[in-house]
Amino acid sequence: MQRLFESEEPSPDDELPDDAPLATRMRPATLDELVGQEQLLAHGSALRRAIEESRPHSMILHGPPGSGKTTLARLVARSSDAVFEEESAVAAGRAEVRAVIERARERLRNDPAHPRRTVFFLDEIHRFNKAQQDALLPAVEDGLITLIGATTENPYFSVNSALISRSRVYELEALGPDDVRVLLDRAVAAGHCGPAERVDEAALAFLAERSGGDARSALNALELACEAAGGGEAQVTLGHAEDAMQRRAILYDRQADRHYDTISAWIKATRGSDPDASLYYLAVMLEGGEDPRFIVRRMVILASEDIGNADPNALTVATGTAAAVEHVGLPECQFALAQAAIYLSLAPKSDAAKRAVFASREWVRERGAQDPPAYLRSSTRSDGGYDNPHRRPGHLSPQELKPDGATGARFYEPDDAEASLRERLADIRRARGLSDP
């Protein structure tokens, strides 16, 4: 029986258009062509054996940009003659996932004698929320698809534990300069920049060293350098390579990895109290045309998540900046964004509020919501037993304010950055007759 949609089946071997990026055209076609990741793909390793023996399994590939996650996923599909379905969690939703699963089901239903596997590669899997990730579980469990998720984030924090338990997690490392140089030399030798002797050694060395282990960035920068040098046999010099790498640095796709990687870097630099790094990543986003409203939303979140009551004014600064962005827009709002980035960087840091709300919600999830004491309910008469703290010395009452099942539970514990609040909380607990846990 002919396979359904056989002529349209996606395949890792699909012929690439001539104008595809150089990094895509140079993607390795076999394991032996893959550069780097020796810790995962050494001869005899579990992952290599699974690929060579056509035994694909669901996996999560965790590693930095340009380390080979997509390439490895395609090699898994190619080795097992599987249909390769690819989506990015940045753009895909439940409808796209359901369509992939339904196509996989149709392949099995229409050719049960010669079932063809479906490898579903989901890039940026951590961008899916819990419900979206959960939608994948039945298809993975039933063997309808072999899921390969790729992420630059720690999967143990960003991917559902249920999905991780049904997959193997493999960590890829950034390529070293020597690895990147191998890929650059291959591209030059294959004639993708004209005659091989056209490219100066200094240019190749620079690209290999300055790519940060990102093979995709290095190869695409080489392509830019070759274009900048012009046609014919004009030399591709170090200057061309430097200019190309600089252009790569500000090529900022607001819908793809760099968008999320840069805001992530800004958050971590600001959390780390480095105003210069915070301003650098802010500049990258502004130069790349990022929506300032997206930036300032992250500022508001950071003000509570990472600073909190260590400096309550940080939230006022962030929300004031949000108002400035709406009122004046670019280019003038860049000054407010810079002011806020500096303030948030230098503010004392505390995540006690974040930990407190997580702890309280986890408690409620595990034990359920319980009715408040009768004397706290809205229907309680004025003489129903409520002890108004305003009628007490110091405006403090010893009356229990949590439900019976939550008596003694503690969620908020101020840290060193909230020393004054910690002292006041201790005084309040003593005055109310509450002992330390």
C-alpha cells in the first residue's frame, strides 16, 4: 500500500534551496561528519548505538545555540528512516502539535504492514507551558511519535517532570574554536566562498575564535564576509570577517532564539548587579528593534521577582518606566529604560517574595483550600468573635488568622537583604505569642 502523502512527507534529506543559509547547507549528514559532542557520541556510547542500530527514543537535548541539537535530531530520524516533523515552540501551539500527532497516526493506520516512525523535533520546548507539554504525553507513551525536544534552558526546571521521565536528557556542550574551525574549513573547501585560497587564514582564525562555540553563527558570518568581499577572486580578509561578525551580533530576530536569549541575559545581568552588562544587553535589544514594551514588562517582573522588599521602590521605578514607554515611545523612552536598568542593577536583591508565593501555592495545591475561621468570614457579625487588632496595644492581636489546618505554616522568611523586615516580623510574632517553627 502506498504511504499517505508519500510525495509530501517531510524528510531530513529534503533538498535545500540554493539560498538557504550556509549553516543549513553545511549541516552534517552522518554521525562521522558531526563535530564535537564526543562525550555523547563516542564509539560504543548509548546514544551512538541507538542511532546506529536504528533504535530512536524520545529525548531532550539541552545545550547552547549552535551546538548541534537540530543536526543530532535529524541524524536520529535519518538513521531510522523516520519521517521528520519539525516545529518551534516559539510559534507553534496545541493545534500544530495535534496535527503532527494525527499525521503520525495516519501513517501507522494506512500502512500497518510497513509502519514508518515519526520523529517530532520540537525546538525551544521550554517555551511550551505545562498544558502544552502535557498534550504530548499520550502520543509519546503510545509510541505514536518519538519526541526530540531542544532547549537552551535547564530542562529539569523548564520541562515537565512527566515528560522528562519518558525521555532521556542529553547535555550538549558549546563547540571549541578548533571544532568550529573544522566546519569553516569544510565550507571553504566545498567552494561555498569561491576558490579556497580566496579566504585569508586570519579571517578563518578570527571567526573560529570569536563565534563563542556557535557553529551556526560562525558559518553564517563566513557567508556574510564572502558576500562583503564581492565576487570573483577578491580576498576575504580579517576586516571582512570582523565586519561580518559585528553584523551578526546585531542581527536580532524578535521571533526567534536571539530574542529570548538576549532578554534572558539582560535579566541575569541585572539580577547579578552589573549595570554595564545590563546596559549592554539593553543596547542589543534596542539596536535590534525590540519592542520597548516587551523590555519594560520584564523590568516590572524583575522588580518584584528579584528585588522585592529589599527595595520596594524598585517596583515604582519599573512601573513608572512602563508609563514613560507608553507616553513618549522611542527614541526618547530609551533614557527611561536606561535609568531603570541602572537602578534595578544597583538595587539590593531578594527573592523572598517569590519564594513565599511559591511556598504558599504549593501548600494549597497539596492540602487544598480550607475555610477561614468563622470570625474572619464576611458574614460574621461585629460581635462574632473577631479580635480587631486596632483595639489592642501595638495594634496586634494574638488571634489565629489561618484556618485550623494551616496553623503554624510559614511561607515568608525574609533574607539578609530584608533585615529590617526580618526584625519587624520577629517582633510581631513575639508580640502575638507565635513561637518560631
